[in-house]
Amino acid sequence: MATAPDSAQVTQATDTITITEPAQQGSPAYTITVHKDPFQITASRGGRTVLATTTRSSSASSSPVTFTAGDSTYAATRVTGSRWTQGKLTLSLATTDPGYHVTYNLTPQAGQYRDAWTVTGDGAGPVSAVGENYVLSSAGHWYGQGLTTTPQGGPITDQPWPLDAGDVDNQAMGPSSHDRNNPFWYTSSAAGLWVDTNNDMNVQINHGQSGLGSFTVTGTNTYDSTVFVESTPRSVYDDYVAIAGTPQTIDDPDDYFRTPTWNSWAEFGTGVTQDGFLTYVRQLASHHIPGHAVQIDDGWNGNYGDYTFDSDKFPDPKAMSAEVHKLGFDLGLWMTMWINKGTKNYDYAKDHGFFFKSKSNPDDVCLVPWWNGEQGAGIVDLANPEARAWFSGIMHDLMSTYDVQGFKFDTRFYDPSCEPDPGYTTRDYLELAHEFANDFDMEGLGLTAAWTGTQRYGYAMRDNDKGTDWHSYQAALAQVLSLSTVGYPFVETDMIGGSSGAPEDPPTKQVLIRWAQAAALMPLEYASTSPANARYDQETIDLYRAAMTLHERLAPYILEQAHAAVKTGDPIMKPIFFDFHEDKASYTLSNEWLLGDSLLAAPVDSDTTARDVDVPAGQWYDVLHHRTVHGPTTLRAYGADLAQVPMFVRLGTSDTRMLMKALHTGA
């Protein structure tokens, strides 16, 4: 038996190597067991397994340690040697190709251990991907990551909650993705995984109902991850935030937490015009529907990249802006840094070297096809100070000329098909984008890109475009919860009522109202479909307005949570089990959450007027029925007609009185 400097104990046996990390710094004791042949690693706490890799199988791709070289996939098979020194266990692993060798390191510390390894050798060719596989059931339910791609329509109409309940298949998840992701997962067993990489990942969770979690990093021969072993899922979250960082500030002013940002997309798509947009804004104002800003989405400019109003659609944008402000709103514009070939700005930027270069030919612009340009667009290179200054000048000119207060940034800031500047990584461009965007008010929207570390910028975080049906609404709830619990406290759903397929496929009255009610119980609101549209009736207007007014009443409480989050990184919107880890029923609920610690939200998320409500331990005031509910309990078939939102105030906290007053309970 050997004793490490940090008091970890290592025991060697014929078939296993065991590392026991003692309880310290508020974290529990845990054990790492290395099975030598076949190779496998399990982590346990209190004698119970909380996370386990797979064991070697007939398929190399599902083995615990796997790598790709040439056109083939190989796997580590068994331990051929081990050495414990200075608090680190180094293993030598044989593989299915004798030409390759894996050096595998385990470094334990309080509440977590580092798992890092490298493939070396001269087998079939350079190693192009490395990955690990876990048995999902060993850790219970899985959460985290952010947005997921699924065969069932994710991320637009599907988001599993928990992740193991669905089929996740993200082929290119990374810092340059248009989705909002972090390479972090946590489980109901209070284990977790963070993969430390800035490369694209292939992530599969229960793909094809495999029961496996596969986490593969591309473009490297080295895998570096941290496995968390804590007492509660919330503690795993805290460990990750200690790595990723907490918000250094709140990018949004307080007023943005009170009322929604409105956007034209769901009403008009790219067919937006000056007359149509002004009618839209006038209707919001005349019906006293709250909002602090209105944005013109994609469709305002004549050519993608010239950043001028289409004069046929917007004959007098200055007059339009003046009326918008007179009606009480700020004005925002959709913005992309992708400049289509054939525009004036494309030629200018190309001549001045402002675009990323092609990987295949450094003398050519990297042309990237996208949804608004099949011929391809150049992307402004933010690592080039002159390019950055040029593009910043364009945006400031729009702001001053048309009295624009902010922008909705869309599209990515870098594409992996382009050649990065010398010394720059994909992650560097993500950082540059966040720093650049900080100069331009985004009116409560944030950016559409994320990775470990972007938490510190304090931007709002939203899910992506959604359909307009019940499934999409349900996916939105799960995605916002997912984003909130990977370190982004200032969350909102993307466009209340959905927007994908707009404007031809609007939400029904019921979907729109229920979605607005749910958004009222989130930190921020982002709206698009107008309840004042002629397709809806007066009740739609009244109930939608009531939902927005509810959010306004809750704003002082929400702002209290928001300012606390800057100091702590605590999520504002969180699953019940974050505060009540023994509440087993809550681990599969995506349609209930805690807003702060003292308000339980249980909005209706289907075409019904009743739902079951899981109430955690303690005493809770039932806002609709004016009664005290003693938890833990499940309220079966809890009634809530279209005008009602199930909410429960936790009694006996420092925020109880504030919430009771805000919700007009007579306190």
C-alpha cells in the first residue's frame, strides 16, 4: 500500500488497482477502481458505483478507451504496467493494434479526478480522434451539455430530459458551433464529466438506444477530462463553475429583466417591411403589451454584408426608427458577420485582407455556404485588428444613423473549414466574439455560441429556433433548464410561441399563452408572435399581457437572484433536485423548476387544464388555491385553466414576503 502526498491510498491486487481518496474540503470520500484485464474504470462512493466506463467489447468503438487512425477504430484492451508517483497513477495500456500504445494518467483530488491519456505509435497512420465510453445506467440520469441534436428533431422540436431518456447524436459539438454547448455533464448519482478541449466533439448519449455515453474529441491524439464525484448534483455543478468561471457582470441592465425583447421574425420571416413592422409595433403599444425593445430580424438589408436597408422594403428607416422610439421602444437589428460574395463589402474586405483565408489555398478567401448564400460568404476575421475596427465602424454607423440601440448577432464567428490566424484556436475566436459583442448592446439576447469559460461574460443565454407546437415548447423548457445548469444563469426561451417555419405556421392560441406563462417564470423573456395579430382574439391579448405583467411583478425578486449570481454563479432557474436532491420524482421533470430558491414554477405544457405537480419538502403556499401545501407530495390533476399558472411560494425564507406581495396574495 502506498500513500500519496494528498493522503490518497493506492492498493495493488492481481486484477485491480484501487485509489481511495479521503473526504476533504466538504467533498465525500470516493474510490477509483482500475480493472486490468479487460480494462475498465469505475468510481464509487460509500460502496456504490456512481460512474463506470464500458468494458472491452467486440466493437472497438464502444470500448472504454477508443481512438481512430486511418480509416479504422481501435481500443485499449488491458493494463500492461502501472506506476504511482507524486499523487498520479500512470498506466500503460495495450491496444487492438500493436503499433499503438496508450499512456493513461489518473490524478485524484477532493471531489474529482483528472483522467488524461495519449495515444502514441506508428500504426495505420496519424490518430485523428480519441474518446471514452461510459455505461449510462451506472450513474443514473444524465444532464448538461446544453442543446442537443437528436433523430427526433432536436434541437428544434426535441430535447431529452434527462439526456439518457432520449437519443443524443451531436456530430460536431465545439466552440464554433451555432448551438449553445459546454462539454460538461452531470448525473443523478452526483457524478459528472468535463472534457477539457477546444476541438470539435462527437457526443452520443443513448444513441440508437445503446445505453452508452460516448464522448469523442476529434483532431487530436490526447484526451483530457475531469470526473467529478460529489454528494449531490448541485455540488458537481459548483465544481464545474469553479472551473468555467462565474459571470463577472450582468451584461443586461435591470430594465431588461422586467419586460421582453420583441423580434419580427415569427411574424414576417425575411418578408419584413417598414409598413408591416410599424403596424406590428403600433399594435403592441396600443394594446399595452410590455416590452423594452423591438428588433427587425433578417430581411431588413438589401444584400447580406452590405448593411444597408433595402430601399424597396424600407423607404424611410429614419422615420421608422423615430416612430418606434416615440412608441416607447428601443430599436434593434439582426446582424451577421458573414458577407456574401458579390456584395460591395465583400470586394472591399477581400482587397484589404479582412476575411479568413482558405485552408487549401492561403491566397483565397474561405468561402462558407450558409442559409442565406449558397455561393458562400466570407467571414470577418476578428483576430485582425484592422478588420475588427472596420466592422465595428459599420455597426456604430448604423447605430448613429438610424438611432439603433443594439443588435441580434446571428451565425457563427468562425468556421472550422477556414484557416485560423497563426497562434489562434477555435476557442480564441469565441473569446474574441464575446469581447467584440460587448461593445454593442444586444437588448437582452446574448450570443448564439458558448463553451467552457464564456460564463464569465454574463451574457443572456437562449435556446435556438423552435417549432410552434407543444413538442417544441416542451423542448424549449428542457433546453433552458439545461443551459441554466451548465453555468449560464441569465436564460430565456427563444421566441415565445416558437418561430421555425414562420410566419406560415403560427402557434395556436393555447400554445402561445402557455408558452408566455412559462417564460414569465424565467429570468428573461424573448417574444415574437404578437397576441394582437388578427388571427387571435381579445382573450389571447388579455392573457398574454397578464403573463408579461406577472413577470414584471416578479422582476424585483428575479433581479435579486441575478445580482447574487454574479457573486456565486448560482443558476436562477434550476431543477428541483438542485435544492432537494432526495426528491426522486423531480429527476425526470422538465416542466417544473425553482426560480431562485423560493418560487416553484409548474406551468402547463400541453393542451390540457390539469397537470400533476411535484411539491418538494417543506411548506409551500399555493398561489392559485390560497392554501399551504406540505411537501414532499404530488398534487394529482392540479387544475389550471388557460388563465392560470401553477406557482408555489416557499414559506419561511427571506424572500417569502417579497414573493407573496408580488403575487398579490394579500401579504
